[in-house]
Amino acid sequence: MGRIPLPTMVRQMSPALLVTSLFCWLLLYATSQELQSVPLCTPSQTLVTAGAAFSTIYGINVTAVLATGLWIIMVIAMTAPLLAQPIAQLRLRSLARRRDRSVGLFAAAYLLLWIAAAPVLLAAPRAIEVLAGTTGLPAIAIAVAIAAIWQATPLRQRALNRCHRAPNLSAFGRAADRDCIQFGLTHGFWCAATCTPLMLLPMTAPALHLPLMLLLSVALQLERLAPARAPSWTLRILPGQFAAVTLFRSIRWTLR
């Protein structure tokens, strides 16, 4: 990857998606003291008690609703900036009158995939805790090892390359809707495959949950600025480390 001028890198981002992500991060920060990083950790006792009472009266599991809602907010906060490229491709390949509909179907399918992936993501830290208790190692150390190995593998780069793949979209009717939904599901799958091992880090460090998630979100955004490359074993285990260097050089080059 050669030098990329700073304006070119900036144009790959979406101001609207960045603002949406920032708003969701502010919501998460505002609720972090009360919710203690719900849904990735256990809800506060106050919410559990109140949710149980409300469920008894009205038959609605409030805690589950809150957890699902905050899970969606967390996903939007982390992944919204990553969707600039696929949404741009979607709008470019859709008829003008269908663009908003296409983006809406894509986003709904993308979020649905992440909601479906939530049980697996929530079960992983529990499994790591059990392994930590068995081996005597800190849970965060096991999570770091898992993430580092995954980052180094060709499979991870192959999944990341799929996140850059342009969709095949029909132009009209139900076929167009189906393709947008399929694009959202497949992009969400490869995005989850790329990011999930890294998400184990904040999930096994509750005290630093939000700061680590924010740093991870920024690193993944930098990584998406880089073009796809051939899958191979690599020592670039920090997401976005190469793009960050390129960005720094681009800033110096642009300011000259």
C-alpha cells in the first residue's frame, strides 16, 4: 500500500455515519454507570429487580428488552463508520428511486445478523472464564492470545477481504430487495467473523469495557481504509497498524 493523500482517506469516511456512531457512544457512556456495560456483562441488580417486577405484572422481560436495545446501540456505535464503503456501493448500484429502500433493507439485515450472533458472543467470555479458572491464567491474557492468533491467520485476512467485496444487485422488484437483504446478511457475517475475536478483549475486561471498545472501533475503521490484500500469515496483529502509519505519513505529505 503506497502513500494515500489525506483528503482521499477522509473521503472514504461518511460524516453521517460518524455522527451516528458518536451519538451511540454518548448514549453508552451516559448509561454505563447504571448498566455496567449491559448487554456484554450482567445488568445491575436494580434493573434486574425492576425488570422482574415489570415482567410479573405485564408479562414483558424488561431486562431482555434493555439488553437487546443496548446491544443494538453498541453494534451501531462500533460498526456504523465501517459501513461507509458498502453503503456507497449500494447507492451506486441501486436505482435512484430505490436507494433509501436499499440502504434500509441492508442495514436491517446487517443488524439482524449481529443480533443473531449475540448469544455466541456472550457465551465466549463465559467459556474463557472457565478456562481461566482451570489454567490459572487471567481471562484477558487468554482473550489476547486468541485474538492475536486469529489476527495472524490467512483466514482472518480472507474474511476482511470479503468485507470489501462489491455486491451483485438486481435492479427491480423483489429480486432487488432480496439482494439488498442478502448483502446485509453476508456483509454482517464477514464483519462479525473479522471482529469477534478482537471483541473478546473488552468483554473479558469489564472495568475497561467502553474505552477498549472505542479504541477497537477506531482501529477497525483505520483497517478498513486499507485495500484488500492476499491472505497470508502476518505479524500485523494490531488492526489498522499499517493504515495508521500511512495516515500519519499522508498528513505530513499533505501539509507540506
